[in-house]
Amino acid sequence: MITAKELRAEVLLALPDAISNYKDNKETNVRIVEEVRASIKDLADGIIPNANHIAELAAAVNENIQMRDFLMGLRSEESVAPYVHRYLELIGGVLIKEAAVPVVTVFSTYLYEIGEKEAAQNLLQDVLETRPGYSLAELLSRTFRSDAPTDMMAEMAKDLHKSVLAIIYEKETE
């Protein structure tokens, strides 16, 4: 079994190619969406996502807001919902900070939802130190500080998820 340190090293090696090869089009984004779902199901069976998958996902969520928002809404998909938290924690934990910003920001919403408000706010602080002005982190930070109801995150993600999937699956190939 691969260690987190080994996986992080492999991801670091795979990331430059993933970034330069990422194509923001329907074919690529749909494939990544399907691979994310499959990887989460595999993770439930103890199979760790490979470095290329993690690197490609990092490239996608850093380049395409819909791909990031897809991750946020995954908790509303019953077939993968129980394992999304673990998946995001793993992905965010092996990426370098700069590449992990969208994943860690999304992960903070899961922490907030389960009542880990201080941990969620601390993650967002780290994100904003890494990428000052990251708009989703700023918005969520204000929301968390206002002590918004924890179930609000799940409702927001669920509402957004349907429209995000429609955009991803309907986007024209460039």
C-alpha cells in the first residue's frame, strides 16, 4: 500500500503535465466527473486514487469553477455521499498548497456542515494566506463567521449541483 508521502511525491511529479495537458471541454470534464465518482467508490473499497487522477483533478478544479462546484455538490449524490469527505481529505492532503486551494475550500464546507466550525475557519484562513483574494474562500469565511446554520452548506451545494452538472454535461467541446 502506498503511503501518503509517496503519493504526494507522485502527485507532485504528475502535476505539471496535468496542468499543461488539461483541456477545458465537455469530453475532458465529463470524463473527470465520472472518474471522480469511480474513485470515490474505489476508495470505499480501500483503493487509493492514483497520482495522475489527483493531478488531473487539481488542474481541472483550478481552471474551471464548475468542476470545483461539482466537488462541492458531490455530497448530494447518494451513491458516493458517505465517502466524499474522506476523498476530499485525501486529495487535499497530498496536493501542494497552491494546487489544493479549491479542494481545501470545498472540504471546509463539509467540516462546517458536520459542526467542525473552527477547523473549517482555520482551513479557510490557510487558503487565504496561500491565495489571497480567493473569492469562494472569502465568501465562505464571511458565512462561517456569521454563524450560519450548518445545514445551509448542504442545501446550497445540493441546489448548485444540478445546474453545475447541466453545464458540465452540456458544455460544447472546443
